[in-house]
Amino acid sequence: MAGHSKWANIQHRKGRQDAKRGKIFTRLIKEITVAARMGGGEPDMNPRLRLAVDKAYENNMPKDNVERAIKRGTGDLEGVNYEEIRYEGYGIGGAAVIVDCMTDNRIRTVAEVRHAFSKNGGNMGSEGSVAFLFKHCGQFLYAPDTDEGKVMEAALEAGAEDVVTHEDGSVEVLSGPNDFPAVKTALEKAGLKAELAEVTMKPGNEIALAGEEAARMQKLLDALESLDDVQEVYTNAAIDEAG
């Protein structure tokens, strides 16, 4: 998108994530529990669990909380049985939205997600209606003026798929979702500190929104993210804060 800063958009998203930190422990505990249930309780043998545990420690979650969540997942402790559900829909200006949920009550969750969409000018679509617009991948973003050559050498050697330098000078590394831990380790060993490092649903093309449309889209995203059953919200809207 000409004129729109990739860096500013990522910083904006990070700011929103930081603002909802109060809910992050709840979401991480759910993710650890489900990851352990599906792939076993050993992080070294379960890439999804390893990712969730690393994220928990990065967010200063106590070790006891992490271990209890793993034990609930493996059945060593009693706990709620969460189900993963993905909802898809459209927001303002035709922007696509993916909402990943974990719930113990599917009926409640779909009602809440549908209400958030309709109340804020969006609408829910059918399964698969927008998912094809996104790619499941690992994403790392480095600040403008980061040594592109150093990033490229470490990333590609570790199995990353692509390294892109944006117009604003920021450097982005993309990997397969399962290669994310290895690429992350290699980049950190090379002394490279990513501003953002996550496994995400990355949009193929972004829709730039500014002014009133940007504000309305942000309101919809905030409404979805505030729901207790929502784990992650992805969109191809690039929201211009200054718009």
C-alpha cells in the first residue's frame, strides 16, 4: 500500500495488544491447555505447546500457572474442555475478519460474535468466506534501520521462507508455522531482537482505511477482542491512526 507505513500499522496493533494485557493470561492458559490436550504435555515434542509456553513466560506468567494448564490439558488435573472454533466475516469497507475462539459453549460464542459483528457495522460470513485471503505463517518484524543482510543470512539459514524490506525501512521475515521456533532461535542467536514475533494469519493484500471508516473498523475489532471466548482476531484492514 503506497503511503501507508507497515511499521506504523504493526506498532498500532502492538499498542492494542498491550492495552488488553489483562486478558492475556486467560487466553494463554486456554491455549496451553488445548495444545497439551491435542499434542501431549512435552513442549519439546509439541511445537504448538512450546510456542504457547514461551509466550506465557514472555508475558511473565508464573511457572505454576503454566504447569497447571498443561496438566489440565493432559488430564492429570480436572478442567474445562475447550473447543476451538473459527468464525469469518466482513467489517467496514469490505475488510475481511477472522475470529479464532476457544469455548466451552458454542451456542453462547456464536451469538456473541454475531452480535459484535452486526452491532458494529460488519456481518458474519460462512466458513471459508475470507480465510483464503490469509496465509498461516510465522512473522517477525524488525525496526527500520535493522541490518537487512544480517537478518536475511540468519533467517534463510534457519529455514525462513522470505525476507522483505518495506518502504519504511522495516524488515519482515516470514516462515512456515512449524518452522517458527527454529527461525526465532536462530534470529535471537544472531543478536536480532524482533519488535513482533508471532504465528499469525497474514493477509495477502491489505485494505487501507482512514478517518471515520478506520474508527468504525477499530470499534468492531475492539468489540470482538473484548469477548471472553475470543483468542485472536485477524483482519486485512490497515488502519490509519492519523486518518
